[in-house]
Amino acid sequence: MTKDAYSLAGEAAAALRSAAALDTFDVALVMGSGWVPAADAIGETLTEIAFSDLPGFRAPAVAGHGGTIRVVRTPGGRTALIFLGRTHLYEGLGVDAVVHGVRTAAAAGVRTLVLTNAAGGLRPETQDVGDPVLISDHINLTGANPITGTTFIDLTEVYSRRLRDLVREIDPGIAEGVYVAFRGPTYETPAEIRMLRTLGGDMVGMSTVLEAIAAREAGLEVLGVSLVTNPGAGLSGEPLNHEEVLEVGRATAARMGVLLAKAVDRL
């Protein structure tokens, strides 16, 4: 990690404050595949800013991943940044690009971060397609880390237990599990899915983990939520399809939005 990356995040945060005409923000949310409609339920839109208008951001390369930052006022009066899209490691732009949004949010004053994603379910015996799952921990199999050098960050509790408890007050039946991150863009093989189940994984995807590590480096409190959009490879007998992942996200977006809206005002 270079100081240039932090400086670029500072420049983006200054541009974001100027565009939104606000000095600081309370919470940031990063929306996963197909979750864009969920943003509508979180609050009143004050303004929406294209990634391309801020230093260091690029438009998402994947269909269904948006490309704007929405500034929202929640019913409880909090100011939220909603990132409608993210950069993935498989796009080949480097780790700094993947975590630039998180670092920008931190530089803009955010202290709480909500990371959402679409994930393959590794436990079809207990998970249904369309289920939200709180992330309790992760396994990083991307082969990357947003932090280099001698900056040692404790990851004992990457995903805040306090925030998970608050969400369970809203939805007592919500499950939690361990999220496993691969680099992508290929989906996992059936053999890899069997390996991940043995390792203790519950969901698998291609995002979130590097962002969560960068958030902890910045001192943010992190809540992670996966939406199970499909069983992992080999668990259903059907091939995996990106459009089906997006469709499940769209079909459950309203319910996810209501959950997030209630959570944001409690965080």
C-alpha cells in the first residue's frame, strides 16, 4: 500500500463532500450484485454522484453493479452513502482500486460500514436461495491483501458482534456464517466447494473481504450481509449463471432494503 492511495481517497472524499454539500456522513453501504433496488428503501435521496466524477473511481465492469454513489437521508435523520457498485479483484485493476470506495468513505467521516454481497450457499441443508446471512467471519482465499508493510491489524472480530446483535433484534431468525472469498471471475469447482465446506465456510463469493480488511485498518465498525443467490457448484446439479444471481438479487431486493433501512438507523 502506498501513501498515494490514501491521498487519492482523501481527494475523492473532498470531492464527494463538495458534490453532496455536506461536511460528513454517518454510515456507508456497499451494495452487491442485484441489490441496487434495495437502496430505494433506505431513505430519501439527496443527490447521486457518478463514480466517474470522483478521483480514483471507475465504473463497474460487471452488468448489474450500478456505478454511482447515492447520498441518502434515513428516516432517523442519518446521512448514508450508498455505493451502487464496486470494483472486484478479477477486473485486474489492483487491490487499491478494490478498496478505494471504503477508504474514501472513511476519509469522508464514515465510522460504520455495511458490506453486502451476492454469495453461493455452501449449506443447502440449512440455507434457502434468497436468504440473507450475517457474516460472522471470513476466509481470504483471494491471494491478496490491501495492506502491505509493517501495519499489523487485528482481525479477531472483523465483523462487529455488536452490529450483528442489533440486526438480530430486527430479524431474530437471521442466520450467520463464514464468508469465503475467491479472486474469480470463474465460479468454484465442485471439488473446491467440498473443500470450503470442510474448512468451515458457509458462503462463497468474489468480494467483501478485502474491503472489510481496509475498513478495519481505517478503524471502521463493519457489518457484513450475504444474500444466498444460488447453491455452490455441485450442490444442486445445475450450472451456475450470473444472470440468475442478479435475478435472485432483484427478486429479494425490497426485503433486503427494509432490513437494511431498519438496521442503518440503529447502527
